[in-house]
Amino acid sequence: MRAVTQQEFGGPEVLRIAEVPIPEPLPTEVRVRVIAAGVNPVDHKTRAGAGMAGVLGEPPFILGWDVSGVVEKVGFGVHTLAVGDEVYGMPWFPRQAGGYAEFVTAPSRQFARKPASIGHAAAAAVPLAALTAWQALTAATTITAGQRVLVHAAAGGVGHFAVQFAKHLGARVIGTARAEKHDWLRSLGADELIDYTTTRFEEVAKDVDVVLDLVGDEDTGVRSVAALAPGGLLIAVPSGVSAAVSQAAERAGARAIGFLVEPDGPALAEIAALIDAGRVHVEVAGVLPLAEAGEAHRRLATGRTRGKLVLEI
């Protein structure tokens, strides 16, 4: 099968198409013919030697965790899926899933049936980003109606799902994003928006119950603590909680926690139902062929992508 492999850490140019063996499903696993694969910030960070490189180890390896496709083969003991089912998932994270390829194998329960109302390209844009937002807002904390939730990088892959999920859960949603994305974010449910290029968000957002920090630098973390109400919670996604952020939270009578997403087939089924009901919109910034994985990484690294980039297999 064709796959995008890398033999060394480096820039986007290290991503190259190669022929590799087709994986065979073990008992309780399925083999999925991948039609589209999502591209996430963790992908380009790992390619360069950061991100999940510590989990994957030294190259060679195949990047990619978001996939949407069709079940082609099932292993012994699989009862939830059958050959021909259209599925999507984020298998194996943070271990290698090999999503930038024509086939992947993984435990059947790490997949869910694809939302029927969208195509495979849009479905591939969902799993890692949507699961991150969903688990952060429903497992790392419990959002109740009327709470104030601040989402940093609200226009990004995780951010645009977080805005919609927080609104679905009854929160008043505040987002940080460039001004040109404000109208779009309002259409997704954001109640208040802050242009972080012209305004210090902590001077506008006050007494916030939950901050979902999708930026991850220490300065943003410390300033986010200043926006929290007493007893509030900062959920730091990309890089965890530094000592400075932890100390700032303690002084403010707030909490700060790190967060990492995990595979979750049942949650993907819930998210698919929200998408099919028209409650959640999936934003695809662009679809590129598999051979242009490097170009997708270049675009993603700009930090200006609205929604998600996808590779068409």
C-alpha cells in the first residue's frame, strides 16, 4: 500500500510516499480502507521531533491519527462493526496509528460509524479535534448551564468544536480569534469574541469558570488564570501546566490541569449524532492529495488555518 513515511526528523520535506506492507487485523481489530486522513498540529510537531516523538521513538514511522474510511476486514471477536461499514476514528493515540496510508488496523471499538450527513473528508477532520474538545469539557470538567467558558484559538481545529460543544452544554462562550473570524464564530454559537491581536483578553474576560487553553505558551496560561473566577479551572491542552502557571492558579484560588485526548469510540458516536442533527458544524480548511502531506504541514504550521486540513487518500 502507499503511505507517507519519514526516515528522519526534520521539515515537511522529510515526508515521502513509499510502498509498505498492508497491515493485518489481529483479534478484536478491523482493517479500514482509508479514504481521508485529518492533519493535526501534533502531526507537524512530531515530524520535527517534538509532539509525540517521545512516544513513537526514532523514525521511520507513519504519521496520522485521524481517519475516515470503510471497514475492509474484521478480526476474530469483532461484533460492533462489519465489512462495508463507513467508520471514522482516532485509533491508537498517542501510539502510532499510521493514518497517512491507504489502510490502518486498530481495535474495532476505537472507531464509530461515520456521520451519515457528511463525506469522508469532513469526517476525517473530526476525531482528534472533536474528541479533545469533548473530553476536555465533559470529562476534565463538567460544564453546567450558565457557566462562562473561554476558548483560546477558537477558530482552530479543536477551538471551533469547543465553541459548539460548550454552547451545546449550556455555557456562555467567549472566544479569542482574529477579527476576520468573529462573524463565523458567532454563527457557531460564540457569545463574545476578543481579537487577541489588539486586546489583552484578561482585561475583557472576567470571572470565567473554565478556560480551555489551546495556545499553550506560559504567558497565555498565566494571563488565563487572571481571567478565572475564584475556584475556576484552566485546562491546558498543547503543553500541560508549567510551574509558573500552577503557582499563579494556586495564588488565585483556582486550578490548572494538563490534558491529553484518548481514543473514544462511544464519544465519537455521540459527536456523529450531533453532526447529523445539525447541531455541530465541521469546518474543512482544505483537502490535499496524500502526496502533498508536506504542503499540508506547511500550511498548518502558519497557525492561520480555519478549521482542519485533510489528506485525500
